[in-house]
Amino acid sequence: MVDSEDKRGFRRMTVDSDITVRLLSSNNMITARIKDLSATGLQFHTSHELMIGEELDVNIEPGKAGITLPFHALVSVVHIEEIVPEVEYAIGCAIKEMLPISE
């Protein structure tokens, strides 16, 4: 745990890579770009407007974004910021569960 200026419990690792995001409510896949990752959450940018509480399946392939191990998790949307009105959104998510890596 880290005592930082922004009062976060865990440091964020800056990341900039494409990720795969599946909306559990509709099974639709969307394009996104991960921006940061911590032990308890992540943030990505997308052109798709999502809703608070929406559950997502997030996957990062090995070797992407400087992450040597694959990352696969169930997350819940906890924050939405409109970066460019009706064009780009920053989506903050809490990690609910780490999922098995698919081969």
C-alpha cells in the first residue's frame, strides 16, 4: 500500500496498449487502449460510451504494453470521464476477479 498525493492505496503503472474488452451484458467486443493499471483497477480509453456498474472481460496479450505476462480479468466500471464529447471516454474500472488465461 502506498501513501500518495492522490490517496490511492496502490501505485498505478502507466500503460499504453490496445486491449480486448468484452461487454458481459451483450457479449459485444469493443476496441480500447489501456492507459494505466494497478493492483486493484485499470483505466482505458474508448470511443464507446459505457455505464457505471457495467461488467467487462478485459484481456491483454503477452508482450503488449511492456507486460510480459498475459492479463485477463473481470472488471466493473466505476468512473467515466468524457475526454472528447461523444467521441472519447476514459473508463475507470475496479478489478473484481482475475480470470484464467486462455490458450
